[in-house]
Amino acid sequence: MGQKTALERDVSFLSQLSCWWINRWGGEQKTALERDVSFLSQLSCWWINRVVSAGHRRGLQLSDLCCLGDEDSAQSLCSALQQHRKTEGQSHSQELGEEEESRGGNTSHPGVHLSGPALLCHLCGILYCENQPVFDWSGLTHALALLAAVVCHALVQQVCERHSRMTEVRVQTALTGALYKQALSQCRIPGCLPSPAPSLTPLRGDVGRLAELPVSLSALWSSWVQGTVCACLLWRELGPSALAGLAVLILLVPLTSAVQRRARLLQRSQERLRGEREQLLQEMLNGIKTVKLLVLEAWFQRRVGIAREKELETRRILGFLTAFSLLDRVCVPFLAWHSLCNLDHFLFSQERMALLQEMGSRKAVSRSTQISVSGVCIRLYLDVCGWGWVLLTVLSQVCVCVVGVCQAGLLAVWTREAKELQGLEEWRELRDSRLSVYAVLGLLQALSVCCVALAVTGGSLKASASLHSELLFARLRLPLRFYQTTPSSLVLCSLSQEMYVIDELVPAHLLSWLYCWLQVFVTVLLIGYISPLFILIVPVLTYLFLTIQGGSCGWMPFAAGSVPGLLALLDLRETPVL
């Protein structure tokens, strides 16, 4: 007891607070439900309130997890697909009775992407153009008008994105149900599938790709509509000089298409190599008794290691192509803009109004993946990655944030200086100089994003190779009694999930965490520089942020009661398709 008290004195206050939550929920107070959790935690986790409460009281059942409408249930979607197959004779993923709904959502894509810049351009024209009537508006009114435009654009975009994702989920549900029924009809034992389901494993990737087809089809026709509208806007503002930027974009289309085609081929090759490695592991697990008796663990480990090296080599090439595509994506706006301004400067002397738009360079950062990782695990993972790659990633990400701040500062300085100019020649000189600096900053940002992608790829591949070897060594050294009591499919699934977390989730989580914290720090620093009074509010905002995050962490011990029920439902899964 004295040793436990000493350990509790050594840990930090936040760790003691977390341990207090765990001790509180892990003791004999299982009868207490979500009423003891803070209000912010209930507000942030209201959507899983019923499931977590049921899992804390008893084991979960299918009736606890299924809370869908009749039109979105798996039974309704599968019945609609089956009825369509009977009437048409063919099964297409995009023909599930979603044509009209998907068509209505796809129609709004060009308007969604162009409404934000169009509103911003119109407001700037009203506020700053000489030909517009003068309004006695204050700076707060300007900020509220811009905020209203951004909020309207975000709401419309959210509705459109939700519509597209719901269509994707419905298509995937219908296809998965049809595939499952087809496998059941071909199975020897009625109502039960073999645990490996080898005939269905290659079709899992096809189901996912077909589910994404409605979203991709909408982008096929909406992309050229957006390009046409943007070209018309540029032609109206700049005249024939807009053709220079359009020519640069057209020249880069074949190169981007070749890169994407090569990336798809590499992804298929990676899936094939992963399937061969998992098949080898399955054969080893099925004959684990013979392997143990003949001491063939090292031989199988070398064979699996060779297959893993081929897979990592494919991922390495795919990472380089991804870095190149990011560099291309970020550099295209600056290349097109630079060519357009040069042609306008040398061939035309009349006044042109520059059309400023957001370059979208921050889209290179992937969306955040929420996983729970302790500080010790993160430190061990960074040690395996190599501190050289980690330092390069941090410096490159800091460079991306600094360049973004410099771009915003340049636009602010340019706007302030433009108000003081009188003649047309002075405006042209200022425009050319500021756009040249802006193009250089954009190129630096593109190179920094490329360095981030390369560093993350190098570090993650090094960690994947090392950790896979250790995991495989640990699995092979387990006693024979473990394999006699544990199904081989469960062991293989566990190893595959662990490698997926190491290969995909952990690098994305750490990169998004680093990017978010740097963005918050840079934003607070910039706002504090512009308005020093904001520094007084920073402690209050920090306290609220930590309170909300700590409140959400308080739900983890409570949600732990639902884990056994979820695992029990997972054990009922007899096919890797579901």
C-alpha cells in the first residue's frame, strides 16, 4: 500500500485525475450510469448514450445497435437490390433506387464549391470598389458579413457531403448483403460460412470501390463544370491572358493521370502481396502443431519476412507517388497564376483586376483519425521510426505553418498598401512584386508539404518493418496450448488489425495531431500579434479546451462496459466481408 502511495505521488495531477476516473468506474459502482458524467461529456457523446448505458448494464444485442429507419435498413436495401436484379437482370451498384436522390445531390457540387469564393468576391467588390455605393459600415459589420457567407457555404457543403456519404453507405450495405447471401447459397452447411471465406476475400476491395463509385461519378461531370465556370470568371477579369493558366493546367492533366494510374496499379499489387502474406500465415497457423514439433518457426518467419519486404517496397513507391501528387496539387495554382500574370504583363497594357482565390494548399493534410495512444507507446513508436525522420517531419510541418502565416501577412500588407496608391502604374508594379513573392511562398509551401509526406513515409515504413518482425516473432513463440484454445482465424485477424494500425492509423494520427497543435499555436500567435488583448482570453480558452477534452476522456471507462458486448457481436461474424 505504501508503494502504491509513492507511485501516486510521482505521477502528475492529470494522471491522478484519470486514475481516479478509472478507479471510480472500475470498482463496485457499476450501477451508476451516465448521470455521474459531466454535462459536456453527455453533450459530446449523446449519440452513443443509449448503447453505452446498455453495454454497461448487460451484454449488447443486435437490437441495441440497429436503430435505423425502414428505408435505410439493410433488409430494405438488400430487398431493393434483389428486386432490381429480378427486373433488370443485372446488378449495378449505382442502380439501387438512388438515381434521383444521387442526381439531386450531385447537381449541387459545382454550386457548393463556387458559392464561397463568389460570395467573398462580391462582398469585396461592394466594400472596396470605387464604382459601388459607399456604405457606412464598420469593421465589425464587415467581419459579420464575411462570417455569414462562410457559414452558409459550410452548411451547404455539409449537406452535400452528408448526402454523398449516405449514398455510399447504402450502396455498400446492399452490395455486402447480396454478396453474403450469395456466399450462403454456395456454402455446404446452410446458414454458416467457413471462417476464412477464401472465395469472398478478394471481393472485399471490389465492394469498397463500387461503393465509392457514386461519389466518383459526381466528380467526373462536376469537375469540368467547375473548370468552365472558373475559366469564364478569369476571362471576364483578365481577358485572353487567362488562356495561359488554362494551358498550364491542360498540360499537367496527362501527367497527373499517369501518376494516378500508376498509384492504382501499386495499390492492387499491394493488396495481392498482402493476400499472399496472409495466406502464408494461415497455412502456418493451420499446421502450427507440426511447426512446433519440427521447430520451423524461424523458417516460416523468414518466408513471411520476404513477403513483407515486397509489400513494404510497394508501399514505399506508392508513398513517393503520393508525395509527388501533393507537390503537383499545391504547385499547380501558383504555376498557372505565374504564367497568367507574365502573359498579362508582357502582352497587354490595359488594366486588369486580379482574381484572388484560396490556393487550397492545406488540403494535403489528411483527416484526423481518433485512436487512444498513451505517451509511452508514442515514445516507443518514435524511437522505432528514427528521430531523424521525426525531426525532419516536425521541421517541415513547422515550415508549412510559417509559410501559411507569411502568405496571410503578405495579403494583409498588400491590401493596406493598395489603399494608398493613386496611379495605375503604381498598382501594376505593386501587383507584380506581391504576386512574385506570393508565388515563391507557395512554392516553398509545396516543397514543405512534399518533405512532410516523404518523411512520414520513410519513418512509417521503418517502423512497420521493425514492428512486424517483432509481432511475428512474438506470435510464433507462443506456446502450443494457446493455439489449441484460440481459433487460427482470430489470431490472423488480430495480427492483421495490429499491422493495419501500425501502417495506417498511427502515422496519420500523429501527423494530424502535430498539424492541429501547430495550427492552433500559430493562429493564437497571429491573433495575439494583431490584437494584444486576445492574449488575456487565451488562458480561459485553454481551460475550456482541456475541460472538454478531459470530459470526453471520462467516458472511456464508462464505455469500457460495452466492449465485451461488442466483442461478443464480433465473434458472431462468420465472414470477413461483414
